[in-house]
Amino acid sequence: MKKDKLRFFKRLKRFNYGYFRIKIYDLKLLKLFESRRDVSKLSLKLEVSPELIEQRMQEFGRSLAPYYKDYVSTTSSDVMAMSFELATFTLALCEIAKPKKILDLGSGFSSFCFRYWIKNHSPNSEVLTVDDAPVWLDKTREFLRHNDLPGNGLITWDELTVGGYGMFDLVFYDFGSFPVRKSSLNRVLDFASLPSITILDDMHSGDYGLHVKKTLRERTMECFSLLRYTTDKFRRYAYLAIR
């Protein structure tokens, strides 16, 4: 009997407060409720209907599709790259918000998307791409040049944190491992100007998602689930924060 009790309490230790918080975070019904609520809130904030956002995503999707297929075939994989859904949403958002200064944290297909949008829709805008892995900066630069897009404006995280790059009105955060993202989040948000928009990918991860939401609350930033627009086949989705 004593051994049975000991085994019971050992198992119970696994089910701590953090465990239950993640389980609640992962509840599908709660995520759907949050998404429906935030779709309406974001529509009012951006002054554009969800249907128009999705229409523009479809239009950009037709243009992006061959580039994305090439990228996940030659440079990365679809499980590592930003999702196609997030790529089309990001371009639709750029058209709505018209950012002039973009911080692209995590080199890859997002780096292509921003430069593609600037070349074709907003030649007076600029983007700075940052990564903690120089090898990925090299791969991204090669993909950009292969598609006749500028390969400049790619730097390391250490170079960015030295200073001198100013603030940005659109920040895209898809950078490093989850521990790195958590430890760097406040520093990243310091680069967001007032006003600004920040996109945070990979909110499917309960531990990371809870950290992001807590940090945004502490910084009094409005946040919106992009579950409706950005969910992919791996169940990844993004958040949007407005300062």
C-alpha cells in the first residue's frame, strides 16, 4: 500500500500549475472563441473586414505560390519555413498598414516576402533582416538574389543589439529556438515604435504562447489571435500585437 501511495504522489508531481495552464491553453474550443473575438476586434482596429483581408491573401497567394514552392524545395522545408498562410497574411497586412520601416527577425521566406512587397508595391519602404545564424543569412541572401531581389540589409542579432538602427513600425518575430525567443522577447519589443505592429509566429506552443501573452499584457500592448488567417497543416498560427 505504501509503495502504491508513493507511486501516486510521484505521478502527481508532474501535474503542476504550469502543466494545467498549458493544457487549458491548448483547448481547441478556447482557441476558437479567442479567434472569433479577435477577428472582430482586429477588423475594427485596422478598419478592414475579415473578408477583404482573406481576399487580398488569396490574391497575394497566387503570386507567391511558385516562389514558396521553390523555397521549401531548394532552401528550407515547409516545417521550418514560415507557413504559406502567414506569408500571404503578412503581405495583406503590409498593404493595409503600409509600413515604412520593417524589422524581419528570422531570415527566410519572410525576408523574400518583405522585399517582394517593397519592390512591387512600396519602393520607399525598407527592411532589415536579422538572424543569429550567419549560415541562414547566407542562404537567404542566395535565395533573394536568385529571384532578382536585393541581398543587402541582412545582419546578425549581435549587430542589431549594438544599436544605431532605430525603431520599426512593423516587426516580424520568428527567430531562433523557443528559449531564445522567450529570453529575447522584451528586447525585440523595444524595437517597436509607437505606433507599431508586431507579428509573432508559432503561438501553437503552449509554453511560448503563454509567455508571449504575459509579456504583451505587462507592456500594455493589444494582442490578437491570427488563428483564422494563419493556421497551417502543422497547426501553427501567429499573433499580432499593436502598440
